[in-house]
Amino acid sequence: MHTVTTQDGYKIVLLRIPYGKSKKHPKIHRRPVLLICGYLDPLLTCLYLQEESLPYLLADAGFDVWIGDFRGTPSSSHVKYTKTDSKFWDFSHDEIGYYDVPAFIDYILEVTGRRRLNYVGISYGTQVICVTLASRPEYNQKLRKIAHLAPTVVTGHCKSLGFMYSALLSGLTGDVNLDKL
């Protein structure tokens, strides 16, 4: 476990899985990959299936795996506020994308000595990396590849009948007003 402090004072956690269970060649420079999963408990979400989960599969495949656990989770804290202070909870996905994800990326690159890393966003993790790259474009140069798994989407304003039809059939949305199409 690594603790990272963001520019706005949140102490957030990174879990590192530096190599797979085989531990073959543990001293080789493995490419780092940052995983950010669901919103409620990113660490638990990523590790839920234990050895069959994506982080362990990536580690066994030769990656240096890092899992980000952002602000507002049980392991997070703040340099000034406690969790009972309302200011501790005054954030949105914008702050997570603007402060937390860049803090993770910079920390991992510093520890590993690499210039770029891979990123896997699962659900909420797909949203916050988009905030990062839109609000801090310099981070585009720090990422090698990005994978979006189960991306979060809002379809309420979508005008494409083809997409809406497939979304309805697959259960992607529950708030579609077909009268407006």
C-alpha cells in the first residue's frame, strides 16, 4: 500500500501488485498499469474475484499493477478535514479526475522510473480519466494505452435511434423517454 497526497490535501491509497504469483523474473522492469474501478470501493471492486480478477491476471502477464483508491473511500483522509467535516465531502468526479488520477500517475511514474504507463478504467474509472485528459491535457503524454471496460454513459439526451434501441434491449438505460425520439 502506498499513500499519495493530492494537490488539494487528500491522502489517497494505491495498492501495488508488482509481479504475478509465479514471480518469474521479479527484477525485470515491468510496464506499470493503473487500474481504477467502480465508485463505491475501487479496491474491493478490482479484487473481488481474487486470483481470477483482472489485477492478478495482469500481474501474472508481466505488468506492474497499481490500483487507485480515490477520495471518499474508507481508506482516504485529508490533511486538514476529518470525515465528519462537510468540506471533506465537497468534491465530485471533476476533482477526482483533476487531482486524484494525476497524483496517481505522477507517483507511479516517479516510483517506477518510467515516462508513461498504461491505464485501465472500469466503470467509474472510465469517466474520471476522461476528466483528467480533458482538464489536464499534458497527461495525454504520460499514458501509453487506455482501456475502457464497462464505461459509464448517460443516454438520456441521445438522438440515435439505433443506439437507443440497442441500449434498451441490453438494459443500458432505464430513463429513456421514447416520446422525445
